[in-house]
Amino acid sequence: MHKYYLEFSKTGNIRFISHLDLLRLYKRAFKRSGIELVYSQGFNPHPKLGFAQPLSLGYEGLAEILEFETVKEYSANEMKEILNPLMPEGIRIQKCEALPREGKSLAALADGALYQISIPMEIIGKDFSSADFLAKTELNVEKKNKKKELVTLNIRPMIRNLKEEVQEDFFLIHCDLDAGSTSNLSPELLLQAIRNFTGRPIPGEEVNIIREKIYYVNKYQI
Amino acid sequence: MNLLKKIEPLLKKIEKPGRYIGGELNSVLKDPQSVHTRFGFAFPDSYEIGMSFLGLQILYGAMNQEDGIYCERVFAPATDMEAMMREEEIPLFTLETKTPVRELDFIGFTLQYEMSYTNILNMLDLGGIPLYANLRTQEDPFVVAGGPCAFNPEPLADFFDIFMIGDGEELIVELCRRHGEWKKTGRTKEEFLKSIACLPGIYIPAFYTPVYGADGTLQKIEKNWEGTPDSIQKAIIPKLEDAFFPEKTIVPFIEVVHDRSVVETFRGCTRGCRFCQAGMIYRPVRERSKEKIENLAKELLLNSGHEELTLLSLSTSDYSRFEELATDLMGMCKEQNVSLSLPSLRLDNFSFQVLQEIQGYKKSGLTFAPEAGSQRLRNVINKNITEADIFGSVEKALELGWNSIKLYFMIGLPTETKEDLDGIVDIAKKIMDLNYQIRGRKGGRFNVTVSVSNFVPKPHTPFQWFPQNSASEFMEKHYYLKDRLKGVRGVTFHYHHAETSIIEAVLARGDRRLSALLQEAWSLGCRFDGWSEHFRYPLWEKAFDNTGLSMDFYAARTRSYGEILPWDHIDSAVTKEFLIRENEEALKEALTPDCRLGCTACGVNQRVLCEMEGVHA
């Protein structure tokens, strides 16, 4: 068994397919490539591959991570060369590297992510200040729990860092958010807090969200 | 014009935006300027249903392998997308290049089921194309159609310029080639229609006018132009082996109904079930060679990366080298971690071996389609399956560990009585008893699902003269069965909406006056009528009222052999004499054998070689 990961971007209209669609896309690409994946044992064997973090439908990703196990050993670069031509428009594999064989999966290690949220100036208005926003000790939003009941949640502890930048007609928010199995903050909820804070409606379809990077526990680097 | 910039903002607001983005693996991009003919292949239902349809992949491939033709896809937008397109004034567009459909040369609808007809009108309207053919101008595209429902095109006749009857993969390419030639001449659209009117399989409805008598029945079908044929012969591909079949199929990004590689093993069926339209109109049986099927399977899997392979035909195990084929494919699939699924198997010893092998521990349910509850009624419909067959197979299945059996029946079949309905209940009970006998009272989880559908008499079948049950008769029968099956532990009962079946029957055997009905139903808001959550019967009732048409006239009336039927000028190559003879045999409860045992003189061998005629005689 040989473990690898791919780093790829998902941009353009392909962002409108879900992460499960993307997983199936990779399974099929591996089948076409002839790179044999390791299958799980049991009644319903499935190939061992998965994302470090699922990316929501509609978001673009600049450095998404897919980890997988192959039956034979490959040179990582060779795999990138084989797989890239099999990718549709919008998916670009930037690198492929071997992963140390032992230890937890990247999905288990992922704990944070860097997002860029872009909102047209006229939508967010002029008075949003990240310093004031972060100065709040509580940023409460409403969220449905697993029982589908609305609960109030303070998201402030899950925001690690947040900066603003104005780029022509767009207001960009760069933010590090918890993104892992123990604590996870969806940018949707952050947006809801921004709506509460600014008192502006900010329709979802006016907002563009890009995930730029995924972080791992204890500053683990891949 | 490319509408992408206008479509993009909508994609964030709607469900399943992946339906509208295009760009899937093996979809085709061409420079539209480089071709003489642009064809929009329109499936009048959702993307997920349309993309599971093999005919789309065949015709898309057949057209796009020609340099001069560009075929793109068009689907019915879901209701959320439709609302937004109307609000933003975005016309219906092709998936590949986001071109408004009215800029194409052809928009071609596939007619797979009657309940999609209102979607056709809705799509034309969304495309900004006048619904009625006679209101369209020289600048509008030709609106064309094909598929099984084109064998009675009359209810849609006012909306279409051209129907293609029969096998489409060669005819559609020929149509486009001739269109390219016509385009160079600069002649009128009518002249184009005249130039193709005599091609086998082409029907130009504008060249015919139906004349009705005082009782509402057809008196004659008048020709408006000398040059048009008296009857329209269906197009037949004599040898399937040489016909185009795609080695690369479009692989959707999003999950669709069937996401798998499909090889058509043969077309047609020799069994002659009397209710079955497909069994009549796809005659004769034509097979692909085993080698070709295996090669296609290999290529399709390689080019798609699919994890499932299946075979398509009307009765899978009738393929003449089925055992060898199934054995080979099982080996190939196992090697490649691909699952093989074989629908509509006849359950003999070999099939059980195959099913054991391909399903292993995750056994899906076993399905039987006795169609009728008694041997008498099965003889009427010529469904050659006995209770001994069913119970023998069930016993075997129980021994091998299957836990679920599905049974399909039809109700409202000709000559049906209460005894036939009781027969349905008896079969279900006996299967439960068999389970107790073989596995004991506490033999574990086991269930039987009984599904009944409502019989819809179809054109070009021996039952085309037969009246359909009324909605209330169907409902009474549903309650009768529900009541009796309620007491049988382990049995689940499903039945179809009666009112949907009535509308389906009206449209199936309708005449040209129904164009007005369809237009009315659509303008009242009918869409996606095949979806129970969208079907609105009161609107259909209102459409009948507003147009002065009678549901019963079309669905519940007995036609005489002498009556001119709206589809009589469409020649399926099966003769009317054969259909009459089969109907008479049905009333005598007499079986007609499979034509592999000897020709039954349906007439198709007068047009084309019948490969299977008497091969087991």
C-alpha cells in the first residue's frame, strides 16, 4: 500500500458540483487512468480515497486536498501527469506527493482553513470594520442542530483571524476559521454574523467564497 | 449568442446547479461556425432522467461524429430554474455552448412517454419558439421528434414540422445532411419538407389533414400534397452490428438516475406479449455479435471510468449466446472492480448461478412480472409464464438466501374478472407460505412487494381497440386488492395513480384534436405530469372542459376493427391483420408461441430479414 495526496484547485462553474460528485469524479478518473487504488475489505468494497475537508457546493478552492492509497508504487509526479489530462475544465492538479504511511488520515488532522469572502461594496456598505467585529466577545448566530432545532451559537471562538481588504468594487474578508472534526465554522455562519453586525441583508448569491488553504493540527505540514 | 454570463448568477440560487453547467466528460465542444447543421437534442424531462437515457447517447454520438453536424443537449429546467429564467428573461439554452435554442437549425424532442408532452410545449415556450408549426417563420428552427411515442404522433402533430418514425441513428444523420444541402440552396422551409417527405421514417404532419365524422371518429386522412406518401414506413436498421454505437458516453458530474455504462445487446422481442407496444414496434429482433458487445463494454468502461456495467434489451436472457456473454462479462467486471447488473433475467438455473456470482452477499430483490393473476388471463395477454415457473424460482431463491421478492401486475387488462384479482393475492400468499415451509415460521426477515400498474391500451398493439377501465374502476380494484393483501403478513402493496393512467391513455391513442387540449393543459399550468408531486388532474379536467373534448371518447371507448385509427397511416411493419388475429386469439385465451419457434406472420419479414424467425423450430 502506498499513500499519496493531491493538491488541486476547483474554480469556475465546476464549483457547482458537490463534494460527493467530485469524489465520484476522482474515482472514475482513477479507473480511467489505470492507477489501481486499494479497495476496502468487506461486503461492499470501495476504493480508499477522500478529501482532507469537503468543500461546499458553490465555493471555489485553490488548494484542496485528496488523499488516496494505491496498490503499486508510483512516482508522484508521474501520477500528476497521468491524472491532469483526465480532469474537466476547472479542476487542476497542482501537485502530488507521497504521504508517510503510518498515522492518521489528513481528514482527521485537518483543523482549520483560510477563506476569502468577497462581497460587492454596495452590498456590504462602508461601515464594516474587522477590528470592531473581532472586538466583540460574542458573535451569536442561529443554527439548526442535528435534531433540526434552532439553537444559538457563539462563533467568535472559532474565528482565528480576520482581515479586510478593499479591491476596487469588492470588499474582501480574509479569515482563518476552525475547520475540522472537533470544531468547525462554516463561512455561511460567519456571513450570518456579518449580516447581524452590519444590519444589511447581504444576499448569498452576491457573495463569492474561496477556500485558499487547509491547516492541520499542531501546524502539521504536508 | 452565449448566455453563460446571464446564467451564472442564477446558479447560486437554485437547486442542483450542476444540471445546467455542461462540460461533462465526453460532452462535445465544436465551433458552431464550422458546421452546416446545429441540432438541439431535447429531452422533455429533468437532466437526471434524460442523462440516463441510452438513446440520447447514441444519437448524440452519431450526429457529432459527422464534421458538418453539431448536436447539443437541452433538458427541461426544474421549476425553480424555470421561474428564474422567466424572471430574468433567459431563453431555453443548450448545455454545451449556452446558445438559445431558437438559434439552432433543429430542436429535436425524444418522445419516450406521453406524460412528458406538456414539458415539450413549455420548453418551446421557454425557447421563444411559437408552439404551433404553422405560426413559425423561416427564421425559426425546425421542430422535430422521434422515439416510441412518435408511432402515434397525432396528438402533437400541430406543434411539429417533422416526426421520425422507427430506428433513428441513421435517419437523423441523413436528415441533417439533407438539411445542409438545402441550406445552400436558399429555398423555403416548405421546400425542404417536400424534399424529405418520401424518406422512409419521415412524417410531415402538415401534409395530411384528418377528417372527422359526426360521431367524432376519423373518416379519412386527406393528403394536402400529391407527393407525400400514403403511409409512412418506419425506418429500420437491418443489421444492428453495422449501426453506430458510441464507445464514449457523456458522464454526468451529478448523480443521475442511472450512472453506468450500457450496451444494447439487441433490439426487438420475439415473445409477442399482446399489451406490449415495444414488443411490436421494435420488430424484428436484431442482435449485436457477442464480440462487438464485449468490445463496446470494454471501451465504454475505459472511456467513462464507470463502476457499473449493464446490458440493455427487452428481454436480456433471450440473447442467443447469453450464457457465454454473461460468463465473459462477469470475468471482465470482476477483474476491473466493476459491478455487473443484468435486468429482466428469465430465472432459470443459469440465471441463479449468475446472480449468485454478481450479487453475492448484497442480494437485491428478485423481480417477477407475471402481469396477470391467473393462467387464464396470462394466456389472454400471451405472457408465457406459469405459476410453476414462479414458485419454482421462488423456492430456489429462498434456498439461496434472497429476502425480498417483487411482483409486477397490471390491472384492467381485457376480460379481467374478480378471480384474476384474487389470483394476485393468491400468488403473494403462496410465496409467503413457501417461505414458512422452507425457512420455518421464524425464518427471518422476508418480504413480498406487489406492484400493480393500470393497463393503458397502446397503439400498434393487439389491444389497441380495447377500452381502458375508468378511474373509479381502477380505484375500486386498488381498494379490493389493498383490502385482501392487508391481512397477509410481510406483503407490501403499491399501486399507480389511476388518473395519471387515464390521461396517459388519452394521449396514447389520441388524434390531432388533442393538440388543442395539450396547449390548454399547458397554459393552465400542467408540467412534469409524469411526476406525482407535479401532476394536477383538476387542471386536465378543466382543459377537457375548455376544449370541449371528452376523456371517455379517447380512453374508455371500444373501437371497431373497421374504424380508421389516428395512427393508421403510420406503418410499424406489423400488419393490422396480425393485430386483429392476435386480439381474436386473446379473446379465445389462446397462446401464440414465441416466433423463434416458428414465424407467426406479423408482417415484418415482408420489409426486412428476420434473423430469429423459427431459429428454434
